[in-house]
Amino acid sequence: MFHFKKFSVKQNLNTFKIGTDSVLLGSWATIGQNRILDIGTGTGIISLMLAQRFPDAVIKALEIHPDSAELANFNFANSKFRDRLSCINEDFLKSHFRDKIDHIISNPPYFSNSTKSEKLSNARHDDLMPLDAFFEKSASVLTEKGDIQMILPIQRLDDVLKTSEKCGFSLDRLTKVKDQEKSNPKRILARFSFQKKTSHLEDELILKNEDGSFHEQYKDLTNSFHPFL
């Protein structure tokens, strides 16, 4: 069990563990409207974070793996946000939505530059939901003012930009995530919308100082959640 300031998250061996990427996206995402879809929710951590940050948000989570969907619903039911959270064991690409969605949030687990075994595992996820299929489906379910917010390895940035543009999206905001100030960015936090723009907001986020302690940028972003910040 991982304890945040206002909720706890149960994990198990059959689900993706809570990682920095999820915490970053849950802290970074900006919500202007109430209908949120969290795709590939895993333990439900991002949905719980958004429910804490945005009291009026109603969040529907999708999870294709049955064990993870069951775990997410357990974590939702045991939180103070239970009335605004739900998780369905369903494939996003095959899902039908009665109402349009305002915001799609996703920490997709199918891209990695780590070990060979992780690459093979993530490749299978990519077969389940390739980038083009993800953006095409998103375009069909979002409102005109809707957006997609996600975190990805930086080496996928060119692919994401090209694919999203083909589906009618424009990059609206980009944050490059660096482990330390002098290191190269490894992750990107990105927001895409239908609003055509000639430029986008861009900044950097540093996670740690040279001595390994948390950088002030990371602490400022996540201090509403971490019990030790």
C-alpha cells in the first residue's frame, strides 16, 4: 500500500507499479472541464490525483487488464473521491461513449527504452493500441475544445507529433523532463488539442539535484501528494 497525503493506493504483483511518470502526469495535467477519461489507468493513481486536484471532475477510467481494473476499482472505492470515480475493464479502441469527453489522460505503458525484456513486453501493448489508432479514436470521442494529455519517452516525440497532426491535433503544451539540470531530457509531458496554433508553451522540469535530493521544481509540482514533501 502506497500512502499519499489524501488517499492510499494498493498495488499487487499482477499490475503496473506506481512510478514517477504517473505522479508527474497526475500533477501536471490541467483540467478545465469536468468529463475526464483516464486510459490505461493501472492502479488508478492518476484518476485519484485528478479527483483530489479538481473537486468537480467526474473521471472514468479504462483498463484492458482485468486484474488492474479490479485493483483500480478497489482503490477508488476506498478513497474519499469514490462518488466521482469509476473503472471499466475495457479496450479503449472498442469502447462506445454516450457523451463526448473533455479531457483524455494517458500514461501509455507501451513505449520504453529500458531493458530488452521491457521492450518486448511494451511492444505487445503497442500492438494492442498503436499511436495512430489511439489518436484516431481520441479524435472521435473528444469535444471540439477537448484535449489529450500524456507522458512519453522523448524519443517518441517526432512520431507523436506526426501522428497527432494527421488526426487533426496540434501540440498545445510541452514539458521536457530531466533527471538533473545537466542531464538530457528523457520524458515529455504533452498536451494536444484541436485548436490550430503556430506555437506552443514549452518548458523544462528537473526532478533531482546533483546530490540526489528532490529539485524544487519537482517538490512544487507534487507537494500536494507526497507525504514526505
